[in-house]
Amino acid sequence: MHQSDDTELLTAPRNTTTKRIFIAATRMNDGKTTTSLALFAALRSFTPKVGFIKPVGQRFVEIEGHQIDEDSVLLDKIFDIKVPIGAMSPIAIHPTFTREFLDDPYKNRATVIDKMCRAFDRAAFEKDYIIIEGTGHAGVGSVFNLSNADVAKLLKAKVIIVARGGIGRPIDEIALNKALFAQAGVEVIGAIINKVEADKLAMIEKYCQIALERMGIPLLGCIPVEKKLIVPKLNQVVEEVNGRWLNGREHGATERVEKVLIGAMAAKGLVELLERGSLIITPGDREDILLGAIAAESIAGEKVVSGIILTRNVLPHPKLMEMIAKTNIPVIICQDDSYAVASKITQMTVKTQPSDTDKIPIIKDLISKNIDLDVICNAFQTESSIAESI
């Protein structure tokens, strides 16, 4: 029997037993990571042997000199997966990656595939299931022959497509993505419609089910919008508006911003609108508003001001800054005007972070209540081995 040489470049994973679930999406920010996180938790409820890998990552952090996708870091910190973090994030698409790849595409593709297969084998070692998170839609990565469809085929995975709430557009996008996976010979075992408005949930579920059945794709469920998942922390807001901390960073960074108030009214009117989680956006020369916020915070009996953003780089009077320094109110300053800051905040994409321990039970609950896990598990029961699925 031929003994495989470990110095040979792999063209496929050696692991043929672990059940692979590939999470794809029709576009960016449709909820792949949230779905991966929740599905991981659901599978863990009946087997401890669950792995995770994001083969191709675009947003990464530096860990011990390696570029690691932030979603792999998130899953590892939440679930303590006990797999080397590098195996969960083998390929990082840095700014010059595509050009370097295209300089010698044949050689580089073989090297990348080998690296991906070895990482997969390590991440899937002794696991019953492994969740594989894709990047963008099915075609992303085609420029270096590593689209989601290519990766799913290479790793012999079955696919779940996640699309954003609605009927027409998500169904069209699911059909397009399914065609790309089908062309690669990859089975789509179901679709999830994410971020559905609660009052439209029943209607969207009904018509998406009809449309998807005609395409031969089971609707695994519809997940309603959960406002608690899209409420940012103040440190995320500061990063979004390119702000600088003036006060209260130690305690204020993790404050949730649930309401945004622009200081374009009389101070009395703004103070009356204050409630828990309020972020005030105002120029630093609106001392009436700043004094009102300080007073409201001291007499409310609870924390109502999550933070104050001073706009146009205008600082308050030094005496007022001394007063602010004696409070725990988080204060940030930035260059943009008030409306530009408010617009950035309302349009920002809020990603789940490892420190978001309050969000994890909510995400788990959304999946357990709205997704048919039996359909997912049954997709693997009809075959004796996942290696025979493609």
C-alpha cells in the first residue's frame, strides 16, 4: 500500500469522516458569522466534537506574528475550541495577496490548496462536525481560483446559504448562488433567511418556502431582526467616527448605545428625551447641553448617558472640562459635524465581538427557536460517508 509522503502537496483533505457544513451568504454582512456561531452552539448541545474553520479570511488580526481572521478568533474565544488558531484561519487575503498570487498562479494555487487542506485536517481532527465559514457570496475569490464554491468542493462540504430578509431579492440571490455551487458539484442542503422584520416573519416564511421548494432547496427557517444584536458598544462607535477619548474610557468603552440624540435643540428638550443608553452628539460649545447631561446623570438614579461625542473638534471651556473629569460620563471628540457623526453611527455594521457575552444567549435562542436543525443533521444520515457526497 502506498504510504503518503507528508512533503507532497495535498490536493484534497485526508479527513473523510467529519461531517462538513459550509456557511455561505449571498452578500457581505448577511449573517454568516452569527449563523456559524449559533449553529456551532446548537451542534455542541448534542456532541462536544465540533470544529470550525474559515479557510479564506479578509478581516484579520495579528496573533503571534500570524494574520488570523477575526471570525475565527471570535468563535475560539467564545467556545474554546482547542484547535491551534492558525488551523482555523489558514489563508489571509492581505492587500497584495491577489497580485502575488497572479504572478505565478499555477504554483501558488497548489501551495494555497495544500495549506488549506492541512489546516482543515487539523481543525477537523477527531470532530463529528466542522463548520466552514465562507467569505462573501459564492463567487468571491474567483480571481485566485478559490471561490466559495471552489472551497466547498475542495473540502467536500454541504452548503447552507444565508440571505437577508425579504422575498424577491433574497430568492433571486439564493438562486444565483445555488447555480454557482451546482456548477462546482456542491450540494446546497438548505437556506436561511436572516434579519427579517418581526411583523413580516410569517408572510416571508410562507412565500420563501414556496419559492425555495420550486428550486429544490429546503427553507431551514427565518430569523427575525433582534435589535439587541445591532446595538453597538461605545468603543465600536469611537472607531467608526475616528474619535479620541477625553473622559471615562475605562468604564465607558463597553457602554451600549441604544439611542442617538443630536444637540440641535434647547437643552431642556434634549434632557427630557434622555433614557438609558443615550448617546449625545453636540459641539463642545453647547455648554447648556453638557451641563444638562451632567445634571441629568447625577439625579436620574441610573446611568442614562452612555456617552457624549463632541463634534468639529470643539472643546468645552476648561472649567467645564474639569467638571466632566469628575464624572464617569464617557466623552469623545471628533472632527466631523454632528449630522455626519450621527449618519455614520446609524449606518454602521455592528459585528459580534468576543466580549459580547450578553449577545451569545440571544443568538443561540434565535437559532433554536427558528431553525430546523433536524433537516441539517438528516442531510448527513442518508450517506455512509461524507466523502461519497461529491
